[in-house]
Amino acid sequence: MLVDRGQWSGEVQHLRRDGESVTVLSRWTTVPARDGHAASVLVVNTDITEQKRFEQQFLRTQRLESIGTLASGVAHDLNNVLSPVLMAAPLLRDEMSAEKRERLVSLIEQSAERGAEIVKQVLTFARDADGQRMLLQPVHLLKDIGKMIEETFPKSITLHLRYPEDVWLLEADSTQLHQLLLNLCVNSRDAMRDGGSLALSAANFDVDENYAATTVGLHAGPYVVLEVADTGSGIPQEIIEKIYDPFFTTKGVGKGTGLGLSTVLGIVRSHGGVLNVQSTAQGTTFRVFLPASTQNAETQTAAASDSLPQGRGELILIVDDESAVREIAETVLLQNGYGVLLAEDGPAALSIFAARGAEIALVLTDLVMPIMDGLSLARTLRKMDSEIRIVISTGQEDELPGELSRIGILATLPKPYNQRMLLQLLDGILHPAK
């Protein structure tokens, strides 16, 4: 990396003369000679030991606050565990058959094991973070959080865990990622006062150059995407830009410090990742992009680097109110054998379709847009041409209305998507014989 880019920076552990370990932010820069080749390397180290100590203290304090919010759920479950123990134990003093005594002993044993599991889960999140990063499997994180949710969240909240079998490894701090997911899940719980659905998922995601250009902070390469999606009340659009501000909270006095999401953002950034949020009145989805470990991702990404499916000159109408999405989609499609027309909203798309509908092979439209949403556009297009192929793109895949099939939507393209996902979907629809 130093040779290719001419610079490198990162955190390094050093030993002082007295043997004490210190953390330094190390910056390396190549210094060229007159002939342009690197002649030496300039290294600047900044001692950030105290800064890291304060960061760990802050994270520990905030983590304990998160555990505190689960206290009522923990108490409820422990009471449920203790009740059969308290009722069954006195019965053992009475005369009874060996078979009945064995059943009571087994009941007490099972209750004790369940109580120990609850305590173990709490201690998992409450333990100190030492900042050590190691290879870990994200699926294990989801399962741990899933157990915590099942033991402490209201029974009116239904949990769904979703992940493939081959999720890439992460080089990360396990305690901090537990805290990240717990904070997001607690926020989701608070947004579903009357119950609802909470989905935790992990997936591999190859970020290509085009996708990286549309998302600040992402670089081309393999990522693992952790997602927390709920069906709660959503985040009002007027405050969504403030949710990561320290001490900003919409909860009542004594119900939150406003540090949960700012802590999540800090953890994500310290791991070189990116945090995205999408929210409507039907729910909120947080997506965490974390760089996958190169120790196992390189082999798997190489297997997926086969040639991309190509178009055959078909004309595609892209409808999206985000200019960056339109421009990148246009670039990808033009480079891979398609023609492209662009529309920034529903009325513009209808105008284009009225003029050139006979040439258009497929319409790819965003679901949520101003003036006219994707469903209204699809209904109108279907009246203009009953055979037109329509694909809906959305970041709220779980909340898609059932009307899609009745309108004749051929497929949905979940956001975020990369060029392979886009091209494979179009290829499957336009070239089904392949």
C-alpha cells in the first residue's frame, strides 16, 4: 500500500523505554529523490494513548447505559425463571414417587440453566472493551444479540435472523460490535411500543468503483453489511440529520442520554465502515458497511469476478429522484450494452414514455419519490402499455405493498445494489433463455 499510494496511516502499539505500551497514530509518507523514485520514508508518530483511554471509558459508560435500558426485561425473565424453582423446591421435602421427584429436579435444573444463560448474555455486553481486534464471524454476533432480544424484549416484538452460510469474516472488536447492534436494536424496540417485527441480517457485498462513487466513505472492495430493520414509527425527516449528534434524543427525561447513535457512528467509523439509515412511517432500516477481512474475502470475491452479463442494445428508462443513482446506473448500463433514458420523477418519466414508449424495453423506477411514487407511476405506465416490463427499486424491501404483483411488477431490486446485481436482474428479465 505504501509503495502504490505513497502514504499510509494507522494505529500502532509501541513500547516505551520503561516497558509501558503506548498507542500512536503513525503516518508514513514516501519522500521522492530527484529522479522521482522513493528514496526514503518520512514517519510521523502522534501519541494518542490518553485519547484512546477516554474513548474506551466513554464506550464502557454508554454500554452500561444500554444494558440499563434492558433491566425491566431481564428482571421479568429472571422472575419467570425463579417462579418454578420456588414452587418446586419445597415439594421435594414431601414423600413422592421417584419418577415425580425426578421430574421436579429436572424442572429446577432447566430453570437454573435458563437463568444462567440470561446472566451470561448480560455479562457479554457489560464486560470491559479492551480494544483488541480479531477475526470474528458476524453470524455469531447476530445469534448473541438474538438471544438477548428473545430474553429481554417484549414478546409482542417478533425477531427474524437472516444470513447466508458463507458470510465473510470481519477483523473487529467483538465487544464494540455487540454494543453497536444492541444500541440499534434498543432504538428499534422503543419505536415499536405496540409491537412489531425486528429483522437482523448479515450479507456479503462487493462494492465496485461505481457504487463507491455514490456513497461517501466507501471504497471498492469486499464488505459485510449488517442490517437492523424494524416496523416502528419511523424517524421524522426533519430530524433525521440530527440523530447522530451527541445528546440529541426524542425520548423523555430519564429515558435516554442521546448517546446511543453517536456511539454507533463512532464504532462504525473506527472500523473503517459506513452507516446508512432509511426511514419511513412504516419503519426504519440501519445498514452498517464494514470492510471484510482480506484473509478470506479475496478468494471469494475472485470467484465472483467472472464476466458481467451484457445487454443487446435494449433501451432502459431509469426513474429516480437521486441524481447520483441515475448517473451511476446510466454509466453502468451504457458500458454493458444498454441504451438509457433518465427521468428525475414520475411526470418526467410519463412524458418520456409517451414519446418513446415503443422503443423502451424496461422501466426501472424507485419506489419512494416526490410528486408521484413508484406505484402510481407503474399503474399509469400499465394503462399506457399493458406489456411494459417494470422493475421497482427500493431500500425498504420488507415493506413493499402486496399490490406489486397485481400491477404486474416483474421484480424488485433492493437498495443498495451494485452493478452485478443490476445487470444480472436485467439479464434474467430481458434474456430469459440464457
